[in-house]
Amino acid sequence: MNILAQIVASKQAEIAALEEMQRPSSVLSDAQKTTPPLFYQRLAEKRAAGKPFFITEFKRKSPSEGWIQENIDLPTQLRAYVRAGASAISVLTDGPFFGGSLADLQTARQTLDQAFLPAERPLLLQKDFILDPLQVVQAHACGADLILLIAAILSPERLDFLRKTAESLGMGVLVEVHDAAELAAIQHLDFPVLGVNNRDLKTFRTALNRVNTLLPQAGGRFVIAESGVLDARHFQMVKQADGFLIGTGLMQTNTDSLDLSDFFAAKGRYLCKACGIRRVPDLMALRKMGAQAPDFWGINFSPRSKRRADNALLSALQPADYQHAVAVFYQNTPQEVADVLAKYPFKIIQYYADDCTPEWLRSSQKRVLLAVTVGENPFADTFSKSIAPFAADVDAFILDGAMPGSGIRIQTTIPPDFPYPFLLAGGMNAGNLEAIKGYTHCIGVDMASGIETEGVVDEYKIGEVMLRARISLPHDFSNCL
């Protein structure tokens, strides 16, 4: 069985045990329709103000990460989330797979009630795999303001029945889908909040651009991007949504320094990828730059590239470097790719659309930047052949010239409203960064020749690029919390 099927089987056993103690019908008779759920009201207020709705998550472990924080103190973590500016707090209550319990939900509600007046209290989301109305009633009894309903494990009719049950108790509902087929199956239902899980619950692979591919089908609903946002770079890739549900990244952050405005790139800057890092001096220069270093460091393994990394650089990489390092592959054999990823712990990889398939991408558990060569053909052709088929399976795109690494600018006109977050490449350098402002969803720049002098990586050119890249984004969230 896949992971989701295992979780559902475990949950069905839990429900059977609960029904032995109390039948749902006897509990549901006490349900009373109350005022409209606060969740919907507060989302509307945030949207009207042009501010994101942040849902921070408390989870001790997950099937993909294992134990994240096994012995963490729940009240301490909740207070850190409140200080950071959370609009709502999600509590995982599944025990076998996530290390949670309904007792955690009750403790969370007690902690928040002690610190806030009802009108000011962050909302509480019970996150679990809900299949039965008894679970909905339990969530309400334990203090939840809203629940999660997962379309992948419910028929449309069952989902709608559980949603109405929750709303009759005054709770809001976050309806979660993973792909276009799941959304199409429930599109006819009347639910106001759509959650798009960037993580496939069957394989637990994450692709951040998934939420962006489903935004046009949201039908005016509030959209929450779920899963996969671990740092500022990731936030730039999903920021078109109304809200963001974030767990692992925050659970791994020191509670004393946890601040959403800092954590989610609120300094208003473009991202930068420095490609062709191939010698130890290049690596030393990037380390020396510290927080001012490029966001991504492209390390090339292509047999065709003149910028292929040398063995000394690969041996010098330290664990911290892999937060930035991107393994770049082009015309490598599958075995070569597998050997590199087995030997070096890269978290991010870069492929080229003309050198792989969507199925190949889905087989990888790494974060993926997909480079697309934009030649002289009409951009509509490039989009239909090299972008659309991959869109739901990548984290972000890189739009490059017809001859990557040559320093030649893109010849075809890229639409200003290209729908997905992307890095602009193709002859970019410190002198022409203004070009990236012409695109609604351009989140940064990728350059190789533009940071070189006579074919050698030049740390002074990198510094100049980074200085000029720290400019305001079209959507700056620095003062929105």
C-alpha cells in the first residue's frame, strides 16, 4: 500500500473503536448551527487588506521526515507561533504517523484561551484524516475552529456531508486537493476555501508549483498553499495564494528567532542563482558572503558543460552548503544522475525540459528547478511543449536562451504575465537586472557568464549582482503581518 492508503486503513480502525464507545448519531443530535465560521470571515478580512493568512503547524513527525521534534513542548511552540504573527495554528492529531493526539488539540486550545480574548485569538485547525462525522464532533469538542477534509480519501458526497456537519457546529473547513482531477470531482460543491497540497500524499513528493497550476480553477475561492515551504526562497514560489500552511520549516526553527516576516522573504528582494560554481575558490567566496550570498549555487555535472564542477569542489562541500547547492544535469545518463545523488546529499536538482520527461521528474524526491530553452519559436509553442506538461511537478522554472551559458539574451518575447514563478536567465548580468521587473511572476535571475571574468567566476561581480538584486519585489510582504 502507498503511504496514504496505510494512513486511511489505520484511521478506519480508530473509527471502529470509537463507534464501540459512542455512535455518531447520538453525538450529532447535539449539533447546533451557530454564527458563520470565523475562518471564512478572517480570510475575507486578510484578502481585503491584501495580506497573507499564515497557518503555522505543530507536528512532531511525518512519514516523509520521521521525527522532527519528538519532545518539543507544545505551549512553548504555540506561543512562538503567536509572537511570529500566525493567523491560525494547525495541530496534527494523528498518532501512528504524525505523533499527535486529541490531547494536543485540547492543550492548544487551553493555551490560546488563556492568552487571548475570543475575538483576538488565533484560530485552531485540527489536521487529521477525517472520514466519519464522529471525528468532526470530536474536533469541535476538543476546541477546533476548523478542520481539514482531504478530497483524495472521500467521495464528493461524503466530503460535502462532513463539511456541512462541521459548519453546523460553527467550524470552518479547509478542503484539500492535490491535483486537477481531484478538484474537478468536487468543483460543483459549495465550499469557500481550497487547500492545495503541494505534497503528493501517496508518494510524499513535493512540487511547489502545483498550487499555481490550480489557481485558475479555484473559482473565486480562497486558496491555501500547503506543504513544502521551508524558507524564504520557497515562499517566493507560492506567494500567489491567499494563505500558507507551513509545518516542518517552522518546527525546525529556533523558537526564540521565529518570525514570519523574516522567515518568508519579507525583505522584498529577488532571488539569485549563481551557476557554474566549479572550483574551491568559488565555493570559498560564496561562503564568505554569508547572508549576502546567492540563494542558489549551480554545480554542473553535464558532460557537455565547460563549467563542469571539479572533484576538489565536490569534496569540499559541507552540509550547510547543500541548503544552496543545486545539482545541474544535462544529457547525463540516469545512472550518472543516480550515482551523483547517492554520493552527494543534494536537496535541489536542475533538469532541462528537452532532456527529461514529466515521469522522470515524478520519480525524484528532490526539489526541482526546470530550465526551459526559449528559442526563436513562438512562445505559445514553447509553453505547450516544454512548460505545461511539467508545470505541476516542479518547484519553479528557469527561462533561458536558446544557447544556455553562452551569454546570449532570449530572443523570443516572454509574456509579461507568464503564469508561473520563474528565474530569468540568458545573458543576464548586473547591468541588465531591470529586465526582470517586466514580468509579473519573475522571482529572480539565473546567471553564469554574467558573473565571470575571462571564463572564471568573479566574486566581485557576484557581489554587484546581489547588491542590485536586493530591490523591492512587485509584491512586498514586509509590513503585512
